[in-house]
Amino acid sequence: MQMKLRHISLLCLTVISLLMACKSHQQEKKNTGTSGKLTVSDSGRVIVFPNDTLTLHFFKTETAGRSDLSGELTAPARVVATVVKSNPNVPQNIVLFDNPELTANYTEMLQHIINIRQKNGIILQKQAIARQKQIEVDRAQDLLNHGAGTGKDVSDAKTDLITAQTDVAVAQTELANEKTSIIEHESRLKLAGFDPDALINATPGKIWIICDIPENQVTKVKEGSSCQLRFTSFPATPYTGKVEDVGEVVDNVTRMVKLRIGLFDSRQQLKAGMYATVRFGVNEGESISVPRSAVVTVQGNNYVFIRQNENTFIRQEVQTGAQVNGRMVVYSGLQPGEQVVTDGTMQLKGISFGY
């Protein structure tokens, strides 16, 4: 009898153990989701995590919405040219560049300007000579018609006229060559951010600063607007400059546009080659923006990750604008009310793009 009771007890314990194991397995299955694995679909666009994993608590989100965004745009800059007074006997002031090639271009441009003035004077003189030779031809022809001259006199006068006209044509060709050469040097100066006429007419104490800003922020800076500068050599001294020109060329590699800023240095402290930081006030108005940490860039395209539900994240391409106070303006690709991931974006980027 005791042996029989012992077998029954063991059987009951076995059944209870099996029931507990089954319940534990069902609970584990419930806690880890249907598959219990991370899934990525739609070419990495959709990421689904297992339910209740510790990873899900790592991701933080922010609700997208519109707000008035204003702040400062900063950019590195440097002094590229200063104007100093030249010798009293020389009417043209001296422009000191931080780049020897620009110095050579500017000097050659000035020489071409002088040559053009001289060529214009020479052409006027040769044109006057040609007109006088035409008068002599007409006089010789008139004398011949009245029997007071010879055919040789007319022929000699015509030869002199042709020579004078040839001299005019040669001088005009030389003038055209000078104008072509000056265009080349002016173009190089413009590509560097300078206005050739402003260089020529600048007064001593004038300073030019060049800074590069991204092409997507060019519309935020207007010609004639003021900006604040602080120079590395004089960090305690603020300077106020004016945006004189926004470059017409976008760099193919950096996608940057040059800005030329002008100011007058009454203290005569600033030197060509000095570095500075320039600040512009910008206002994006009522717009959608996200923290810079929410945006990832892959092959030139910008993306954010939207949390669709507790464990599903959607990669979304967006068009972004200026960065203001650590936030980036979003022009398209994001709707108000969507939950944008702000923490954990780099991890999602690696999962989505496979690295």
C-alpha cells in the first residue's frame, strides 16, 4: 500500500511540474511577442521590436508641432583684405590681401585699367590723325580736279590715310585685348567674394571679411543686413559689420556660398588673415522644427524616425532648412502630432541602413 501511495505522489508532482513549465513557457512567449525577434521590412523603412524589451525604454520622442523659431546663425570668417594709405604721390590706395594670388590678380587688373586709359587716349589721337589724312586726300583730289595737282599727290595722300586707319584698327584691337584680360582678373576677384570697383575706390581703414554659409541658409542672410563679429586676436572687442554681397556661385564640393562683409576699422588693429566668428540674427517664423539629434543624414539625404506605436518605428525622409539654437527647421516630410525620435536615432539608423 505504501509503495502504491508513493507512486501516486510522484505522478502528481510530475503533472504539477509539467503544468507549471507549460504556464511559464506561455508567459515567456507572451512577454516576447509573437516572434520574439526584431524585424526590419520595406528596405529598412519599418522597424518592429519585440514587446516589452528593455531596448524600447531607451528611445525618447517629441511631438512635432509648429512654433516661432528665431536665434543666431554663426559662421567662421577671416579678414581677406585691408586698405592702407599709399604714398602721397600715388593716387591709388594699397589693398593688402591674405592671398598672394589675389594680390597678383588685383595688381594686374590695375595695370590693365591703366593700359585701357592709355589705349583710349592713343585711339583718340590716331583717329584725329586719320581724319586729318582724309582731309588731305580730299584736298589733293580737289587740286587734281582743277589741274593744280597730280595723281601722285592723290595716291600718296591715300597711302597715308590707309596707314593712319590701320594704326587706328591696331590700337582698337589692343584695347579689346586689354578689356578681355581685365574681365579675366575681375572674374577671379568676384569668385573670391570681392567687388572690383569697391576695391579700386576703397578708403584707408576699410576691412573685408569673407565667411562661408551653407546654401540652404543663404536666404536667411540679406545684403545690407548687419552682423556681429568677434576676432580671435581681440576676443573682448565686438565689431559690427554689414553684409555687402552674397556670392553668386555655390561650391560644388562643400555646397557653401561666400558672403562678403565690410566694416571700417578706426583702430587700425585688424590685419589680413585674422580669424573671426560672425553672428547673424535669423527668424524662421512659424515652422516645424526638431532637435538636431533627431535628424540623420545618409548619402546626402536627411531622415527622421517616427514612432508609430509602442514597438514600431518608421523611417521618414525630410527636407530640412536652417539650424537655429540646436533645432532644425523641417520643410516637408513631417506632420504636426507625429512622435519623432530624439534619443536613440543613431541606433535606429544602424538598424535601418544595415550598419
